Amino acid sequence: MRPYTGPADLRLMQELVQRTWSHRSQWHIGDLAWQRFQHLGREPEWPTALWERDGRVVAWGWLHAPGSLSLLVDPEAPELVAEVLAWADPSEVEVLDGAEHVITGLVAGGFHRVDAPSFQYLARSLVELPAAVAPPGFTLAPVGDVAARVACHRSVWHPSRVTEDSYRQVMAAWPYRAELDWTAVAADGTVAAQCLIWPDEVNRVGELEPVGTVARYRRLGLGRAVCLAALHALRGTGAVEAVVYPITDEAKAFYRDLGFRGYAETRTYRKSSGEQGGPERE
């Protein structure tokens, strides 16, 4: 085990994600890039460690204050779940329901499942995609004006810590590709909706993250149009599938209308009473 030292280690973490990816995987390589780089100056908040064996990463843990742990353990090294938990001493862990080796390790470590909002994992084949049709007065195009793109994001997720500088950091991260970062632009140049897809060329699957429409432009079909435009672009890279992880009922219904279907969901585990090491998140 060794501590995380910077972006080069993130690539090693992504390599493990890519090497072990399946419909039982909680992470896509785009998740790590987006979550690590969408904000500036947060590295001190995130103790992170990597476990290596025979020259490659076989597990990692990423601790979010105040005690929530993200982790990935190679299914071929399930014993490392206990080591990651011992290192992090978390109060809460969110895991995909198909990650049986992690769930087994959590239960053995004194964690129990609790009721909590869950992310539903949805997938869609890229065969027979509907056409992407922009409503009158709007244009669909890959990202152009970064400032307008960021303004859209900040409006959708207000209050947001994403800035132009942090978004340029995202754009510089692997595996970001500008041709998969789509926008719906109003006649006055305002970015009204956006959809960013992260490609995994090895597994031929792209992840939608993030997607959003500015409040005053909703119910016009812009979200559907911009997602379909991005999905067509993803198909053009050779990908065969797209995935997305919505949490709200409204978002789940939106993606189902786009042809996505569920294949997994997250579960939340917390340390049993009397065994908890860190503070419990509300």
C-alpha cells in the first residue's frame, strides 16, 4: 500500500477500473476523472491510497470527509477489501449490488446495509439510436464557448464549485474528448443544455456524466436532443454501449424514455453500532 501522489496515480486507478469493468462494476474511467478534477483545491480533503501487486494496482481507496469511502478491489484479490477498510476506517461505504466480494468484506468488517437513496445503473445499446433533433431556435454542437458551457453547468447545479479553470482541468484529463462534450445552444449563444460522455475505448462503453438543462429551458426536448447527439458521436468512436447513473425518479424516467434499462443499483453500508470508527454522515 502507498499513498496517492497525483494525476499519474489517478491513471493507475483508472487502469484498474478499465481492466475489471463489467456490469458488476461501480466505476467507469470517466467517473474518476470527473470527480477528481471538476473542482480545484480539494486534494487535501481526499486521503487516497493504492495497493499494488506484481507491478499493477489491484485496489484503491478514496476517503471523502466526513468518513464516506469509495473503493475498488480487483475481484481476484478479495482479501484486500479488509485492508482498504482498515486503512480508511470509514463510517459509510456505497457499493454496487453486484460487487459481491466487496459486500462480503463489508459484512465481515462489521458493516450492515441501511436504507439510503440509491443510484440506479442504466445501460443502452447504441444500435438504432433515434435522430437528434433540436427544437426550433436551438443548435446542437460540441462544446465551443467554455465560459458559456460552465455557466450552464453552474446554473443547473447551483450552487456549484465548477469554474472555468476547473472545467479546463477536466478537459485536460484522460479520457476527455471535446467531440463527446455536447451542448444545445440558444440563438443568443446561451448554452441551454449539455451532455458530456466519457469514452472507454477498451470496453467500448461510454458514460454520461454530467447531463443537465437550465431550468428556464426545460420541457422543450433539449435534454433528449443533446443526449442523442452525444450518443451518436459516441457511436462514431466505435463504442457499442452507454451507461448512466441517475438517482432521482425524474432522471431515471428521463433516461428510460431514451431507451436506457436498469442493470444494477447502489447499496449503502454503515459500521454497526459499537464498531464505528469515523463520524456518521447525515
